[in-house]
Amino acid sequence: MVTGPTASGKTILSIRLAKYFQTEILSADARQFYRELRIGVGRPDPEQLREVPHHFIAHISIHESYSAGAYERDALALLDQLFAQHRVVILVGGSGLFIRAVTRGLDPLPSVSSVVTQQLQNTYQERGLAWLQQELRKLDPDYYKKVDLCNPRRLLRALAVCYASGRPYSSFLRGQPKPRPFSIMKFAIRLSADVLRKKINQRIDQMLEQGWLEEARALYPYRHLNALRTVGYPQLFQYLEGGCTWEKAVETIRIKTWQYARRQLTWLRAEPDVRYIGPDDDALIQTAVHHLTTGK
């Protein structure tokens, strides 16, 4: 497994490792699942995708629903096939829930009545995303620190469990890992805050130069979909509506992306048995290869 915050260099490192082991890559980046989202989610470019076989990238539409539970099922089924051909398979991404789905399994959650679900949905439609965020912060501050706060589907799910059970949603995420028929070694890219922030800003600039605004303009009719709530698109939609200046939209994207990276780092600190490496140092990459080969 290769993980780390957004813009840290996961794609390049995972491709190098996959080429060394002559194997394939499973993406655990929920933002890259959607076919229609290319530039704004930092999807590997066509040349990178040709270098190594990738799975779970652009495999569903923004009009489809795809849960972490479905990903767990599909990823484990694919891994059964891939391990019949390869000794090592690379899982890469920064979506903690989807990584946990593969490496640990998801905890069973209490049932939630349709009445609770509908009431939450109605309140969200009336009061907006900010209300969801504030309510989750009050009922489950631990999960609030980790979740993608721009993803209303995850906030609604967590709040529904809180309401139905009377307990924080995060209290259901502490179960024992499910057994897996493969061993797991975890590598995370570590960068200083200054370097990471610089890389994030460079990536945002690059995506804007590549035509992110035009991509957002084409997706504007579907802005109500959950998939389009991911960082960057709402800010570009606001600019297209005349709700803010271009400078304000870009600055907000930078701020929101940095906040997202910090939540990824918070999740990572709680993840057990992680070995930290750098993104560009050949010696560190060889260390990763050594660990993957020997298990030491």
C-alpha cells in the first residue's frame, strides 16, 4: 500500500514500484473513480496509465452511486485474480475509508430507518452543507477531524448513524481487522508542511493551466451531484455563477485543498504499522523494495 496526502507524489512512486515488481495498481482514491472527472481530481495522465495496468480509475459515472462497501467487495474479488498472477499488488490512494475497506474491512453499522434518512436529507436541502458540518462537529468531533467535509454523502451517513444509535459514528469504526488472505505492508510519503503546501499550490496551478475551468464548465449542469462536491469544483461553479472573483475562487481552492491534506494526515497518524518514505529519493524507494521483498 502506498498512501500520503494529496499532491505528495503517490502516483509516481506507485508506478515505479509496480514496474519493478511487474505488477498492477489498484486505486483507492475515491475522487478518481468517476469517468467525467479528470483534471480536477489529479487522475494519472494517459501515458502513466499505459505504463502500468490501473484499476478503479474512471470506472463509474458521476451519475452512479458507489460506496466503500461496494469497493471492498469489488477490490477483494479483483485481488483474488491478481494474486493468482502476481506476488505483489500495489494499492495506492489517499481516501482513508477506501484504504481501510481493503486493508481492515468495514465495521457493521446499525440499521437506520428511512424516516431518519429522509429527515436528514430534507434538513440538508433546507440548511445546506454548513449545517451538516456543524452537526457532525457537535455529535462526533473525532470523525469530523477525519472526514472530507465537502462530501455531503459521508456527512449524511455519519449523522444518520449518530441519530439512530445515539452514539458517535466513529465509535463503530474501531473493530478488529477482518482477516485477509494476503499480507499488507504500508508505506506513506512524508513531506514537511512547507514542501507539501508548495506542491499542492503547484498542482492547482498546473490543473488550472490544463483546463480545469473548462472541465468544470462542462460539468456545471450536474453540480448538484455528490461526485461534484469534491474540493475545487464547487469553487469553480461559484465563479461561473458570478458569486466570486477568479482570484477568490483560486485562493479558496488552495485553502480547501490544504485542509483536505491535513485531514488525510490526521487519518494517517492513526493508521498502524506505517513506514514513512520520501517521494523522490531513490535510496528510500529501494528501501521500500527491500521491505516488500523481505518483509523486514
